[in-house]
Amino acid sequence: MSRTRTVSDSVTIAVSPMTAWQAVSDITQMGRWSPENRGGRTTDGGPVAVGTSFVGTNERGGAHWTTECTVTAADPGERFAFRVHRIGGKKPLVPARIATREYRFEEAEGGTLVTETWTDDRRWPDAVARVFDKAVTGGRTFAQYQPKNIRRTLDRLRTELESESGSELDRA
């Protein structure tokens, strides 16, 4: 049986699509919502745009690692996506196809429907991926593990943005 390579979830947030997009595309802030990511920084210090590279700092349990990512979509108010293509301890030194993260923002009744999608980009044999995944997630495949992370990220994003609703950020 081949492994599941894509999982996603959605939430409606009572803010504009642009407000939600601005929050998610600010990679320095992702650590506020993600259960694993602790934030990121662009490699050139500038804002994100298609082609921008950034380094993300991550933590799961006692494990810490960094990833290098490249922005693949940056459509204000509509879509933000990036490909994770390098990994390492303190520095992301090992080139590897890892995953793609995508966020879509659609006007919806009550605000914006935000959809987060994780896609497994590893070209590993399924059996190897299952063994690796279970070793680093406590017994689950990434496709079983990621839905909970996505849900936590979206719920935390909704809570924060709705608590700021009406602030300068939402008037943009």
C-alpha cells in the first residue's frame, strides 16, 4: 500500500484574506502558531517573495533541527507556499526533497477560509519512509502525524487573529 503524501485541513477565521495572508507569510512569526516550528528568517534579510529562501528552526520533543525553504507562491490574500529542501542540526546542510507547505486564503461567510496543506516530497521507498516516520514521531507516519499539527496551527492562528480583529492589522 502506498503512503499518503498529502494532508490538509481548513478553518474559517473572522478576518480578511489579506490579514490572514500577511500573518502566515511573515515566516518570523510562524513559531507563534506551529507546534514544531519556532520561526524563520530569510537568508537575505528581506521580505518573502517567490524565490526567497529562508531558514526555519524546528523542535519536536527533545530534537532540534533547521530547514532551508524556498517560497514557491506568494500571492497576497490568496496563497502562500514553500518547499523544504535542505535539513540539518544547527545549519541546514543536507540537500533533500522533504515537503511542501501551502496555505490558501478564500473569502467565506464569516471571514476567510484558511487551508493548510502538507505534501510529502520525499522520493523514498514507502517502507523506508514508514520506518523513519515512526522513529521520529513516536510510532506514526507523517501522514498520520501532520493532521494534528495542522489543526493546532490553524486553531492557534484563528485564536490570535480573531483576538486582534479590529486592530490595525485587519484594517489593511
